[in-house]
Amino acid sequence: MLLAGLVRYADDAAGLEKLLRLLQGFCTIACGLPAFADDVDTVLKLRAQFALGRRYFRFLKWHPCWVAALHAFRKQQAPVITLLEVGKCSFLGLYFFLEMGSIGNALGVSASEWAANVQREANKAWFYALVLSIILGLWQIASRILSATAKAPTQIDETPEQKPAVVTPAIDSRVYTQLIIDCCDLFIPGSAVGWIPVGLVFVGSASTVSSLLAGRQIWNRLVLQQRAS
């Protein structure tokens, strides 16, 4: 049963990408540990291969991101939510688009200096997208809590026993999970461009936590699909 689930997970494009990302995170941690100092070149090559494999899955991912930005712009919702969603999807699409232009260096068929600069700008766009996604998640949580507080009854003639309790509306757990994922991912582009000074062990650990949480979501989706079939 477990083996069949692992096979389904590896057959799923998103699941396989997250599996490679998890292995890349392990390699990043190993690069920062003294125990792997003698084998750091081998670990770096292994990490580069995992990273290269992941890039094939997101080579054209900029298109659905920009389509999502257009759909968010057309939705009837609060202007702040629209602004955050459009900005998030637009910057994320820009990240994938710029990264697509630097794949030659990743493949080892070129060593262009401009490609390295393009990759740096891509990481900046990813950083901006994550910041907007974090703000969006916090806004969604805060707005629901404030909405519950505003709707609470305010009768002053009720005794404490009669006064109904304020019930905070349940917030989808996926909002909290995505918030944690985004906060962990923020250290990856932040450290790459030098905005967040953290070591390889910290970056690898954050990437590993993010990959496990995102991978769990994919696993749950595949389980539901299997039960429905």
C-alpha cells in the first residue's frame, strides 16, 4: 500500500518535483556541515543535478502564473486581495520567465555573465512574490478574525452566563500551511541575492521543511483522487 502510494507520488509531476526539491535540500544541509567537508564537491554536483531536474518541470510555468494573475484581476473581491494576488502571481511568473532564460548556464552549455545576472533578478522577483504571498495570508487570517469580532453581539444587559461566546470562524488550514511554506521559502532567494545573511544549513533546513509541507499537500490530493476513482 505504501509502495503503491510512493509510485503514484513519483508519477505525479508536482510530486516528483517536490521529491527532487527535498533531496536538494538535504544536499544543501550537507554542504554546510563539517562532516561532509571532504566530499563537498560531490555533494555540490549532486545538488546541482537535482536543481537542474526541477527546472524542467517549471520551464513554462510562467504562463499559468500570468493567467492566474489575469483571473485574479477579473474576480469580484476586495481590492486589497486583488492587488496582492495579482502582484504575487505576476512576480512569480516573472521569476519563472527570467529563470527560463538562464537555463543554458545550468545545463553547462554556456557560461554567460548576463545569464547569471538574469538569474539574480529572477530570485529577486521570487522574493517579492513570496513577500506578497505572506502578506496575503496574514490579511486573510486577520480579516476573518476581525470579521468575527465585528459580528459579535454587544448586548450589555446579559449576564455572563447568558452572553454568547464569540466564535471565530474556522480558517482553512491550507492558509496556515501556505504561510509557513512561504516563510521558509523566503530564505532561499533572500540568501541567494544577499538580502538575508544565513548559512547553508539554515537554508537547507528551511527548504526541507517547505518541501515536506508542500509534498504532504500533494500526497493528500493523490489519496483523495485514488479514493474517488
